[in-house]
Amino acid sequence: MPPGSPGQNPAPRILFVSAFLTPFIQNDLDVLQRRYPLITLIGHGPRQIVPIVKSVFRSDIVFCWFASVYASLAVLAASVLGKRSVIVIGGVDVAKEPQWNYGIFLSPWKGLLVRTALRRATVVLAVDGSLRDEAKRRANYPGQNIRVLPTGYDAHFWTPSGRKTPGVLTVAVVHDEARARLKGVDTLVGVARSMPRTRFTLIGVKPDVVSLFHPPQNLSCIEPMPRTDLLKYYRKARVYVQPSRREGLPNTLCEAMLCGCIPVASRVGGVPRAVGTSGKLVIPESVEDFVSAIQEALRMKPSAGIKARERIADLFPSTRRTNELVQLIGELSP
């Protein structure tokens, strides 16, 4: 029986807060708005503060994607008003990486605000256990309100099709040099230079950023594209490389694996959980290790790609996240 049916309490009104939209945030938004009355506030800047606080008064539950300043204000307002709240943490919101200018905890005042919100939230959802541990460390508390709930992936959309070519694919949305290094673009360039007979494709990095690393001719760079347009590239590549120095649970890695790509990835964050024994895990920044692992992956049989697909389909189905989100809202409903 859906929420709000006769004989049940009215469906709770949910305030959905995010500073921006990504495909995985949109997925959660779609799940919730199909089932509950929603007030949706997407955006950032000082003008968002008053609408957020006002909307908390009109809501039963506050649901925030990423522990941003705006999410923290919503959670703290909910706490004062005795209302339930959820924060989903994805990575940047519990990070402090000065060498890459990455992480909200680089700012002392933002860090203090987020630390307080994490402690006050009714539930904190981490997409991977590594982020749960980092949240506990950054906020300096036992993390008794943290649950691990991975993002989910649609195995009916992300599917293999056609013949794989002996190429290597990486997808990384990058706009500046610091972010490029965080995503391991410099490592990828070094790997491509060491494998001149192999075709590499990098999607999502602006040409002026890639040019800083002097890419070789066998590395094709394509500007960012809509997520669904990636499907044909995933289906074509035999190997998907994730050379990041830091990750939560990488969406592009999981999507590529569902499309039958053999993963070669850095052993960081939630990456080992995604890859398991279906691909190769490498020490970040080691060009030599990446070259060796990619060469081995290119020699693997097609069954390796099938194994990679099966792992993501089994571990991270979109239905699991949907069901657990709905269950959580039921637990928090007044």
C-alpha cells in the first residue's frame, strides 16, 4: 500500500536540498517525488538561505544531498524544530585535501558547520564505508547515525552491445588542474605515453586543462557530454581505467563495468569494493603498475567483462537503493 493510501497516515512532506544536480542526485529526487510531496530547492548562494529555512517549517523531513553549507543550515533548522533529517555524503563533503584544493573541511568555518550538521542529522547516508569512516574522523564523533547505502545503477540501461575494441576509456568531469590531478589525468597521460600502440579515450576534461599535461597522440580527449551519451563509449571500450587519487564510489566506473568493460583502477576509497576480483587494482600514481595492469586486462577473455557486469548488477542494483530509501522515509515519518 503506497504512502498516503486510505487507512495510512498522510505521506510526509519532504524538503529536498542540494547545491546542484548530478545524475545520481536526480535519481534519488525521482524516487522520492514519485512517492511523496516534495519541496525541492536546488541551488547555492546567499539567496538560498531564507527559502531553505522557511521550507523547513513546511516540511516533515529534510533530505540533503552532500553536506554543504546549505544542507547544514537545513539540518540545523530541522534539529531546532524537532524534525527528522537525512544527509547523503558523497566525498567532497568529508574531504580535506589541500594539495588538490579539495574538500569542504579546508574551510574552518564550513568544516565547523558541516561537523555540527553531521552530528545533529537523524541519519547520515554514506555511499561507501570509507566515507563513513572519514565522516566519523572529520566530525570527531562515534558516527552512531551513519548508515552505508551505495548509489544504485540500472543494469537494464547500462548494457554491453556489439564487439569490444582493444581500447582504453576514462571518464572524468574536470575543469581545472587541481581536479585533473585528483582524478589522475596526469597518471593517465603518462600511461598513454608508455603505450603508444594502444588507443586511449578521455571524456569530460576541457582541452585547455588536458593540454597542461601534454597528452600523446594516442590519447583522444573529448569534452563533457550528457551521461546517456556515454553508453556507446562504454560499450566499445574493452578496458575502463579509473586512475583517481581519491574516490567515494565512482559512478562512471560502475556504469562502465555494467557495460562489460574490464576495470583497472586505483586502490582508493570505495573502488576496491566495486572492482573486487573482476579487474585490476593499482597503487595510485604508479604509471608502471597501471601499464602492466592495462596490458594484462587487454589480454583477458570476454568473460572478464561479463564478470565485471555481474558484480555491479549484484552489489549495486538501483532497486536496492530505491527500496532502502523508501524504507528509511517510512522509519522517519511522523
